[in-house]
Amino acid sequence: MSSFGFSVAAAAAATPLIASAQPAFVAPVAGGFLTPSRSPATAAAAGAAGAKTVAIPQAAPLAAPVFRGEASSASSGPVISQAEGPEAASGWEQYGKAALAASLGGFVASLAARRGGARRLARRLRGPVGGLRVATVDTKESQNIQTTSKESSLVVRSELDDVEDSIAEFVPKISALQSQAELLRSGELKNVLTTMKELRKSELRGVFSEVDQLLCALVDAIDGLRDSAQSIRTSELRQQFERMDRDAKAWVDNVERDAVESLTGYRAEKQTVDTMMEVHVIGLSHHKAPVDVREKLAVPEAEWNKYAQELIEFARTPSGYVIPEVAVLSTCNRFELYFASPELKKFSAIECVQAFLRQKSGLEREELDPYLFTHSGEGATTHLFEVSSGLDSLVLGEAQILAQVKACHNRSIEKVDENSEEGAYAGSGGKIIAKMLNAGIRMGKLVRTRTKIGKGSVSVSSAAVELMMAKSMGDLRKYASNVHICVLGAGKMSRLLLLALFSKNPDAHVTVVNRNVANAQAMLDDDLVAARGGKNAKVASMDEMMDVIAKSDVIFAATASKEPILKAADLSGREKGAMLVDISVPRNIAADCSEVENVYSYSVDDLKKVVQANADKRKSEVLKAKRYIVDEVQKFKLWQASQGAVPYLAALQTMAENIRRSETEKMSQKLQGLHEKEREAVDKLTRHIIDQLFRPIYYSMKADEGIDAKKSKIWALKNMFRLEPEYKRRLLGPGGGRAAQLNA
């Protein structure tokens, strides 16, 4: 049993023994043991043996015990004996308190004995223990104590009461703390938080309150523990309980931060730098949001900058801009807002954006929030890089999204001057967001260059062209660039087919056959189609279909007919080979056409195999692409962290420049004899000296290191020179124009 447990057990055991005429109680005290004794002579003998004794009468009740020193050649320790006097009324009760005091003294003594021998033990026992003094007493001191026996009795009684009260308050709170700590460690809090995420919004409030009450109860228990620990004045005990208090509070802080991270997805860090900017993205996409929700947030490209400025003003406060940088990306499959905010205001910035989207869409929180996604920090940067690389697209690796990200970047850095159109709005990207978008564009190009994520057709129309390019030599004994092509139909599939065909071979010889010749010509004149090629393309009516087919090497069928329009009988007697590619459902080319000699027929099923094979190849490149993305995200994060130092470096430059000018003015009298060129040389010299002194600081802020190390450097720079951040255009200042970070 531990010393503390033994002492408390001994004190508890004293109660039944008080009523006995032959009490037997043993407890450890300084230098030996507290043993029962029936007379002063027995006590003296026990003292000679190295023990501390308690003198107990055989039958008469004891009065309040006092400390009495008996002269002994072998021991100068205290002996608790009977007090003479007629006022004795409850001696056994007082004896019990004395026993409690002795047991507490033994607890302290055992702690000290393990750490330092008899001499250190004696020194420690001279200090106060929880309101009770236990000390060695020599002969001279014992005489003084005898003269004040009544006062000592009162002191012992009051101090014992204090000890009892402290223990009564202290032990239950330790037990409560242990109980709650065990519950949390066993996973109860984790289960509660997991359940919170699965509950509906209406049910979350009550659960949040339960978690809050649980944490508050834990904090209250720890506060009570600290207060009780402070009432124990022994230095060793106090150190132990203060250390336990610090550990418990640190553990509670971690629990609270884990709870915030589990509920919101954000990690609340203790040490932050007020100039650090954090990037975020909030939006919705084809993955979760239906079309009717996406269209409520869709913004035409011409209005992207206006939309961004409206959000900036919406989030403005008297103390400055919560969201100083915004860029909008709105396409048919996604709507995303990329924005930056001060790191210390990231939660309020996210709330502002969500409120703004609810206002713009006219949807309630319960209607909109389930479809929104939110990423911050590395998550936001990673998301942008995956989007620009085509990893998040409906068609894996498609290139159109990269052009849309380029448009987003160009809009975000757009300038407005007197020559701009009326009603034009400047971009609101700022330095952080513009840099991130530019990095996203580079990432998209890098992934498509170093991987095969964009290789291989993944649509039926493009797969049909790819099939023709691959099979023309084997089936027709001709190069794909030399074949004549017939396209049956002028609908959407035919248009996509021409776009894919002209992308591969702008000079291809193509004849479009359609019932309505005007529609066929309009398709060829389409801006996108004409931009890719078609100078050798022409149109024909359905009456000329068989003549065109007879002259063509490759026939693509993409009409809306529900019956086959080309059968085996139509191809009989054909002198040269033909490749038939049917991209229609239902089929436009009869199945028996494949039985005709020198005719090679392919259906949609054949094309789907090509599409699936290409999609599988692209998926195998995803992991390679993500490895490149991880590396680039870390590079951007390092650059972003270094930007937190820019306002302080600007303040340092200003401080140094003020010092330089002040010292130059002091020396102006001695520089009067210099010529103008000599003055300019001196001025240039002092500027260069300052630049050279600060150059190591600039390079250090750009060093490749962890984010925490970067923050520590910025923090040290701020405190070392007592700097206040200086912004080029008052990024966070009240009033004035909104600004980006310094271009330093």
C-alpha cells in the first residue's frame, strides 16, 4: 500500500479504536513509528529504542493531547502524552485527531525518506504540512511548549479540521477527474462526435450541449483540484499536484481541439501569426449537387469579378476585410469560390461565404449545406491542383477544365482603367489567390505532360475517330490522312465527331449527308468546328447518300433514325474496301453489313471497349499525377507561409530607413563640404549597407523548412525588433481600398 493510502487507512481505523479501553494504533512518523504506550516510562523506553510513542491511560478519558518533549538520552523526538487538567471531556476524540495528524505526518515523512535520508527529512518536516506543523523538538523547546499547552491544543484542533476539510474536498474531485478522463480515453467522446456527424441538423444542438457539458465538467473538476492542491503547503506535494494540473489542462486543450477538428474539419492551433493568410475553397460540383442546385449558383464568366467584389463587401467589418481576396470559377459542372483570409479569421471567413451563397441562391441552410464542400489550407490547394489536372472532372483527364482555370486566373488579375468598358470590374484575386491559380495552371500542364492522364479517347465520338486512325491501315491499306470520309447525320454526335476528327486532321476530306442540307452547312460553319478545320468539307442531301458512300472509304453513321439506313444489299458489288462505324443507338447500320467482303463494320459496343480501355489507362495514371500534386502543394505552402513575413520585413525596412535618415541628418553639418555626387555616393553606400545586413533575413524567410519553423522565425522577428505589420495597401486596416500582400 502507498504511504498516502496507508496514512488515510490508519486515520480511518482510528475511529473504532477510540471507543476501546485498550486501543492499539500504529502509524509511521518521522524517524520511526507511532506506537501505543500506557505510561510515560514506557514512552521513554520506546523513545530510547528509536520510536515515537503515544501515552494512553488504561481507563480514564483523555483530554486534548498536546506535544510534549521528554528528556531522553537516546531520543529528542516528540511524545504525545496525557494533558493534566479538569477540563478534559473528549480525550478519545482528540486522540483520534492526533492520530490523523500523525498519519499525515507519516505520509510526508515517507515521501521525504525515499528522496533524501534523515537529514533532509528533518529539514522538510520543519515546513508546514497542510496547515499542521510536525517537527523535531529538543529539550529547551519542549519547556516552551509546555507553557503553552492549551494554545497548542487549539492550534492542533483547528489545523486538523483544515486537513480533514482539504482531504474531504480533494479526494472526491480526483476520483471525478479520473472517472471522466477514463470515459473520454475509452472512446466515449469519439463515439459522440461520430454520432454527431450522422445526425440530422435538428438533432445536433442537444448533442453539442452534452459534449460541451462534459468538457465543462472536466474543466471544473480540474479547477477544483488545483484549488485543493494549493491548500497543501508542503513543497513536494505542491509540485506534484501543480504538474498534474498542468498535464490535465494540456490534455483538456487537446480534447477541445480534437472536438473542434472533428466537428468542423479545422484544427485550432495555439500559436498563430497574425499576418499569416490562409486559402480556402467553397463550392459544389457534379459529384453531389443536382443540376437544379448548381444552376441557382451559376455565374456567367462576364460577371465573375462583380460577384467577387460583392462577396468582399459582404464580408467587410469596421476593423477591415475578413475576405480580401476572391476568385470565381463557374462552369456547367461546378461552382467554386477560391478565397484567402487572415489565418486568425478563417472560421468567420468561411461562415461569411456560406451566408453569402445562401443569400445569392435563395436557399435555406438545410437546402444548400448538404451539397457544399469546404477545404482550407493544403486541402484547398490540393483540390485546385486536382481540378486543373482533370482528376476531379466528369471525364477523367479532360482538357477543357484547364482552359476554364486559366480564364479564372485571368479574370482574377484583370485591371480596370479609363479605356475599359463601362461597367467593368477589376479582378479581386490578390497575390495569394492569383499565385495559387497560376500554380494550378502549371500543375495541370505538368500532369498532362509527365503522365498519360489525357491520352486516349473517353467519349464515343472521339473513340470512333481514334478507332479509324488505328484501323485504317490494316482494314483499308491507306493512311488515315488519305481516306475519304462520309458522315451520315448533322446532330450533336456528328458535331462532336467533326471536332475530334478535325483536331486530328484539319485537312480531312469529309462529306456530311443530311436530310436538311442547311443544317449540315450550319454545323460546318459552327465557330468551334470551323476553328479546328473543315476546308475540305462539304454537304450533300440524302438523295445523294449512296453515291457519296460509294466514293468514301470510311462511313460514320449518327442519325436519329430508328431503323437501319444502310444494309448489306446496299454494299453488294462494291469494288473497294470500306470501314463502317456506327455511333448511333438504335443502330443505323445493319448487322449483316459485316458479312460483305472487304467491309469492316464496328458498332457502339466496339467503341465502348475502346473507351473503357482508355479510361482504365487513365486511372492507372492517377496515382502518378497525385504524387506530382503533393510535391507542388508543399512548394506552394512554403511560399505562402513566407508571405506572412512580408509585412514585418516591410516594417523592418521602414524602421531601418528612418534610422538611416535620422543619423544622416545628424551628420549633415559634417557633410556640408561634399559635392552633390559625393552626397549621393554616401546615401547609396548607407542604403547598400542596410540591404546587405538584411539580406540573410530575407533568405532565411525563403528557406525550405516546416510551417512551424517558419512561424517561429516570423514570431522571433516580430518580438526581436518589436515590429507592427506594415501593409502596402492596408490589407486589414479600416476604410481605404482593399489590398493584396506586398510584392516583396
